[in-house]
Amino acid sequence: MTKVITYGTFDLFHEGHYRLLQRAKALGDYLIVGVTTESYDKTRGKLGVIDPILTRIENVKKTGFADEVIIEEVSGQKFSDIKKYDIDIFTVGSDWTGTFDYLRDYCQVVYLERTKNISSTMLREQRQHIQRIGIIGTGRIANRFIPEAKLVSGVSTQGVYNPNFESARQFAEKWEIEPYENMERFFGAVDIVYIASPHQTHYAYIKSALEHGKHVLCEKPLVLRKEQAEEVFGYAKEHGLILFEGIKTSYCPGFQKLLGIACSGMIGSVRNVEACFTKLEDSGSRELTDTMYGGSFIELGSYIMLPILKMMGVNYESISFDSFNGENGLDLFTRVTLRYRTGLATATCGLGVKSEGRLLISGTNGYIVADAPWWKTTYFEVHYEDAAKVDKYSETFLGDGLRYEISDMLALINRTATNDFKLTRGESIALAEIMEKFMKENRK
Ligand code: CTP
């Protein structure tokens, strides 16, 4: 019996898929089809897959060509599948020609001609109205955003606004987009507003964008007062608009995996979370000179509070801040201590003090540790009482990581996702409240 194997995402099942499976089956007697998981697709940069895996498997089965369907969830699996299932022929479409030649040592490799003029990407784009993004702000993060947005199908960066028009003009020229001087015209030309302006301007821009009927993705910290966060989220909800706080850690696959493990019972019940993030800044930088909105906690607090709120929840019993301030009164190092009914948490951050950036989650059966840069999670370990037993996990973090939040936001806008579980409104509101509490104590 000749055994054939092929792999694919098979999203929005189309004629190209059908014809490929038909010819794959004809190559032998028994066809195994590997369907990719959503998380595997994410790690290989395929974002925005629409059909859930069960639908994709069903569609493959319906063709009647597959004798067996398996799931492809990690890179490197093809080799082991070939051995495991005793495969004679590996086949895929001609768009992959050459890529899988390394498998020729283990079986025959056949590239089947790809069906012309059809692809899942094309169908996804046809289904969606392309969401036009407009950027407010032209700083470092805005420059990282554009190449990331290019990798998400269904969005296109249209223009940029900056009250300093010369900055907008230069930024626009660099990225070949439209510069705007007039806010009304800017809002008129876009569907999503990405806010990457100074922290204190977020609230007014969010409000204005929402009032113009635009979805908003705003850099962290979203706003610096609880009441403002409640107001903008309330407005967005009432008007069917999506408002997202861009803390990239919350949307990246590695952090999702870490949360899943932390909350799976593997380390028992979580009783303590410690998160630390330090980044030495130049003493003349905005972060260390803006005496109202600079300082370590406003800059880095969202990252270090995130794992605590995700794992321990938003209902802490007490919170206290301790800071070491520089001469201008800005915190160079801040420690936040929280007490919960079920445990404790500590978050530390610094712009003027360097420390070991680490995330440590302690439970009743073991602990998880992720080293810096854990906020772009790619690796973590699970340890137990028996020091010799260590479970190691790794995950990809592609590029600057902004593609994950853009694609999640787009899924909500297009209603292919139903909720914001990776960073909920409640969590964003809690973060704003913590920022507010900190400012009350630290900024006189
Ligand atoms: N395929 C094909 N002809 C097409 C599209 C896909 O023969 N017009 C083949 C691919 O080469 C692959 C299999 O179908 O062997 C599954 O491909 P998949 O990546 O799921 O489909 P695409 O339409 O290429 O998806 P995307 O646009 O997301 O890359």
C-alpha cells in the first residue's frame, strides 16, 4: 500500500484545496491530511485564519479524499509523521517547491501544480472590507507599527496625524502614507485609529476618535484615570466600537501559553507573582525629564502589572507603592506590592536602576520562571519540589510583536472573534486605576 501525506491550513476551503487533495489521493492508496492548528499558524506568521480548526477538518473530510486527518501543531512534525505513519510520498502545492526537498532522504517528495487564481488569502481579503488605519504620533513605536501592520491581511495603513505637521510630513514620506494636518480630514479617511502619542494625550484622542465612529488601538498606558477608562470603554461599547489597549505581551503566543500553564493546575494554585522590568534610560530622555508623565512606573508599569492582573485578578485587597525618586522627583525605581485573598504579588520596574528582569509565578505545587525579556515571551520553565524535574517551554515571538494585537483587534472588528479575553476591559480599567493611585502618591 502506498501511503501519502499532505499538510495545509485549508482555511475558507476552496477549489485549490479540493484539487490538491484529489491529486494527492491519486498518488497512492491511503491519504493522510495534516491540518494546522491556529497557534502553529501564528508562529509561522500566518495570522488572520478565519475558520476554526474543527471547521477546517470537517471541510477536508467532506471531500472524501482523506483516509485519515491529523493535526499539525509544531514545526519539525513532518519528519516525525513520515516515520510514524510509514509514509511513501509527501506532497504539497507548487508554491512550496524546494522547501521540503530535505524530506527526500526519507520519502518521495512531490510538488503538485497549484491551482491558479485562488487562495485563502485572496478569499479572506475579498470577504473583509480592508480596514484603513490612521496613526496619531510619529515616535519610535509608530515606526515599529507600520511594518508590523503590513503583515496582517485586512488592514492597510493610510495616514498619519501629528499636531506638528512637519513631523507628520516626514513620517508620511518615509512610509509612503498620507500626512494630515486637519483632524476631521484624518478621521474621515480611516476606520481604525492607532494612538502612539504621549501618554497624557491618549484620553482626548481616544474620545475624539470614538466620537468620530472609529475603532481605537491605543498604546499603553491607555489612560491615567479609572473614570476616564470607564468612560471610553463605556462609550465604545454603546456605539459598537472596538477599543484596545496595546500591551503587546498580552497578545503574544508565548505569554498566552505561559498563562495557560500557570492556570492549568500544573503548579497548583497560584500564590505569588513577581514581575520585574528595568530599562536604563538616558538622563536627558523624555522618560526621565517629563516630571508629570515620565518615570519608571508610568513607562513600564503596564507590563509588570499585566501578569499579576491576569493571574491574580483585578480584585486585590491592598496595593502599595514604594519608589526611589531622582532629583527631579521622578521615580527611577518603583516597587508595587499587592495583597490578594488568595496570595501576594510584587511588581518592580526601573529606568534608572538595573535589575534582573524576571517573571516568577509561585504555586502550591511548583513555580514558573521566565527571564527577560519575558514581556516578549519566548521561553519559560516549570520547576517543582524535585529540583531535577524541569519542564521547558518555548514559543515564537515574531518581529516587534505588534502584529498579534493588530490581528486580534481585526478579528473582533470583523466578528471572527467574540471577546477580548487576552486583555479585557476590566483589566484595562484596573490598570488605569493603578496608574491613578500611583500618580496620586508619587506626583505632588
Ligand atoms: N493549494 C493549491 N492551490 C491553491 C491554493 C492552495 O494547490 N490555489 C495547496 C497548497 O499548495 C497546499 C494546500 O493547498 O498544498 C493547502 O494550502 P493552504 O496554505 O491551506 O491554502 P492557501 O490558499 O495557499 O492559503 P493561504 O492563502 O492562507 O496561504
